Amino acid sequence: MTIDYALRIYTDMINAGENIDIAYFQSNLSKDDFAEFQELTPFIALIKSTKLNDKFQKTFEKVNEYKRNLAMNKSDKGAIAAYQLRKDLEIAHVKPADLIKIKEEINAMTKEQFAAMLNGREYGNEITREECALAKEHGLVIVYAYSDDNMEFRGAIHDEEGCNNGGVAYLDKNGLLEAPPCGFEERFEESLEECPYYQAKKKQSKIINAVWRDNRIPRWTYETDIPHETFNIFWSGTPWCVGIVFEVAAL
């Protein structure tokens, strides 16, 4: 059995979700080919479980090049290819691949990448359900406007804040700041602005100021000290809102 044929069988079994008996490959491959097989199969499993993005595609191409040229004891070209792959992935030559680290690096999506993905969307089609789940998975929060009275939060925070013609949202690590569970307003018939607990929480919170720009373009922008990236939403081709993307860990 050749190494290429063994890898094709292994890939088919991974795709079919079958149990894989490594002993079968060991008994049908030479000692050197089996060692190479063990080096490459973790990358196949990783590729199967990893979402495709630009960084992943580049790594995938490097793995392919590695597979084509790997011949550590056979040629200089193979040695160079193997060395370069390990260097690019920051894997020490004498150590086995840290697949967890590789997967995290390949699968990471930054706020910059997410903002670029959303940039240019039309009002009403700002983000899909799948993209909301993806943002949540990567700890990202997307903020954009709905109509003239709402600030929408999607991703790691799924909520909304009323802001008729502008307003302020207070956030902590749990999301939008909520009224205290004591029922202060009902019990004392006082505004939350009079509640010392709520005021203390507000001072500790991060702030996003929604700015309504009546009769100006775009209509909505956001001001905040939270590190963020921006993206543009259009309404019938006209700039409507400059949304933001930030990491929930920054709260």
C-alpha cells in the first residue's frame, strides 16, 4: 500500500464517520511510510473539523506542499518543505505538532475580520443567524441600529437597548446592565437613578453612546472607549449606520 492510497482511505473514513483501526495501516505500510502517515493524519482530522477562512486556506496549502515534498531522509527539498511548515506553524522540529494550538490559530476570527465581513450590508439584512452563532463562538459582539429607536446587540451578547433619537447603553461582563433584583422602583416608587447599587454598577460599566444624526448621513454612529472595529450598513444604497464589533472580553 502506498502512502497516498493510505491517506485517501483514511480521509474517506474520516468523512464517513467510521471507526479507524490504525493497526490496519501499520500492517500495510512500510515503517517509514507509516511514520509519515502518523505525521500527516492529524492534519487531515484538523482540516475536517476547521472552518475554511483565508488563514486556514494558506495553512491547508502548506500541508499539501508538506505532503507532496516530505522526504526527510530522501531529499533536501523534502527537508526544507518540512522545516518551513513547522516554522510557519511555530512547531519545534523535535516536538510533535500541538494540534490544539494550531486549531485555535487557524480557527480564530478577529473583530477586524468580522467587521470586514459585515461591511456593505443592507438594512434588514445586517447579519444572519449563522453569523450570530459564529460571533458568539469567537466572543465577538456586533452592534447596529434598528429604525430610529433601537440599538441591537448580536453574537456573544444577544439583546437590545431602546434609544429613541439616541441614547446610552451600559454594559458589564454579563451584557446590558439590568435593574437590581430587589425591585427598587416598585418598592420605593423611585427612579433607578436614586438606587445607590445601580449607580455603583453604572460607574463600573462600559458605555456605548448611540448618536442619532437626524437629516445627516449616516443616521446612526456609536461612541465608546471599548476597542472596536466599524462596518457600514446601507439603506437603499445610502449609508445608514456605522456599526461596531468588539470583543466581549473587553467589557
